[in-house]
Amino acid sequence: MLKFQIRKIKIIFVFVMSLNDNNLKNQERIFKILFVAGDRYKSFTRWFKVFCRFCFSITFFLFLIAFLFYIGFRNSEENSRMLRSMFRIVFFILFFSKFLPEIMQIRKKTVISIILGIIVFLFSFGVFLSNFHIVNENKSLWYLFYGNIQVVIAIFLIGLSEISSLARIISSIKIPPALIFATSFLVIILIGSGLLLLPRAHALPLSFLDSFFTSASAVCVTGLVVVDTSTAFTTLGKIIILCLIQIGGLGIMTFTGFFSYIFTSGSSFRDKLLLKEIFSSQSMSNLFKVLAEIFLLTFLTEIIGAFIIYLSLDHDSSNRIMFSLFHSVSAFCNAGFSTLSDNLSSAGIRYNNGIQIIKV
């Protein structure tokens, strides 16, 4: 009887051990499957991210060409309608190529980059739902997201959130920071020259030399002109000059550095060294604070100046908003440009103390 019990215990023990072995093998098999699946998922996400990045770059480049053609040339109604339809297709591609990789691979970011990223996503998502008729765009809430202007704004916001790629390209160039700084100004001057040559940007015949001189003068904030800004350029041309003055006053590295900080988890070590040398900062830890203070002080001062100039103008003055913004930015950046032929000595402005004080 005792031998029978011992034998029975041995059988049970062997059976339990075999179950444990099977459980261990099953666990090993499951872990192996999970490991292989995780590895394949990482490989797929890397490939998918590269593919989306390629689609994003090509699509955004085509959008810039189409947008310049839309605002810079005199198009027929049929061409304008085709371009507006193209903007929606471009937005569709950019929306998914931007946000799908981020959803699949969540990265650690700073609080401000997370907040701004959520704002860009929510606005873009609202534009997507309303312009592709997924929701009723006639309702009060969704109507704010419907329209060609909203689509273009969403595209530019998505492009702006990817400006860190431009910062990485700049930082990858193995040349001295001072040369990068000077080269960035040359690139902006050449781009500005091309934009001023757009048919809808100038009202009078304009040569490349005149547009190049005007662009260089605006970016380098010298205030020298070879053509009358008020008569030679249209409203679009004056907006381009205004943007060139603003970029020249702040610097392209300030823009790329600032938006690279706020839309990503930060900048690389070489980016920080580059910005540290440009801004003569004592340490790299306070670079974002320096950039934020520059932006805040600049735009706050310009907005206040534009508001005071706006109040100082007569109510029947034409283009009050454009006039106020242009002269506020021009004055703060010390550019010397004016949309008046006789500058501040023009009739109606000569004895306007509010404008004279702000311009000083």
C-alpha cells in the first residue's frame, strides 16, 4: 500500500513538472512572439515615419509653389477654383503625414510643445472635419473652421510645427556660426527678391536689380530705396517688404531657434552652441528664455505702436490697419521704409504728433 502511494505521488509530481515545463515553454513562446512583434512594429514605425516625412516635404514644397502662383499671379476663376481644391488635397496629405507618425510613436516633449501641438492638432482636426463635410459646416461652431483661408492657415501651422527639421538641417552644416548667420540673410534676400518680382506684388515695371536692392535694404534694415514704395508696390508687395523687415530685424536664426524649442522637446547640443554664439548668451540653459523675451518684447511693442498709430489717423484714411502695422514694424526695426511717397513729411502726417512720437 505504501509503495502504491509513493508511486502515485511520483506520477503526480512528474505530471505537475510536465505542466510547469509546458507553461514555461508557452511563456517563452509568448515572450518571443511579443518581442518579434515589438521589433517589427518599431521597424515599421521607422519606415512609416521616413515615408511620411518624404510625403510631407514633397507635398509642402508643392503647396508653396501653388500658393505663390495663387497670390502672385492674376489667375482666372477656373484656375483659382482648381488651386483651392488642390489646397484641400494638400492639407489632407499633410494632416495625416504629420499626425499619424506622432500618434504611432509618442515622444517625450516639453509642456509648452505639448500644449502648442495640441492646439495645432485641434485646429487642423476642426478644419479637416468641416472642409471634408464630415460634420455640418453650416453650424456656428464648425463654420469657424470652414473655408479656403482656414485651410491655408492650417497648412502653414502644420508647416511651422515642423520647422525643427530646418533647424536640424542648419545645424548639420559644418560651417562656422557667423557664416551660417550671414548665409541665412543672403538666402532671405534672394527669396524676397523673387517674391517682389511676382506680377501682383508690384504696380510698376520692376527690374531684378531694383527688387534685389529693395529686398536687401529691407532685410538689412537700411531704409534705402531705389523705387517709391507707395507707388511701385501693391498691397501684397508691401506685405512682403513688411515680412522682410521683420525677419531682418529678428533674424532667421531667431525664428528657427524659437519655434524649434516650442514645437519639439528642445534642440540639439550643436543647435544650442550655435544660438549661444549668435546671441552672445552666457549659458545654454537660458537660451529659450532669451528667445522668448526677444519675441515677446518685439511683438508687444509693435502691436502697441500699431494701435497708437491707428488711433492717430483720421477715420476716413484708407488702409489704416496696413499703414499702422507697416510703420510700427518699420520704426521698431529701424528700417526707415514708409508707404508714403514723402515719408513722414507727407501732408496730414507732418504735424500728426502721435505718429511722429511713435516713429521716433
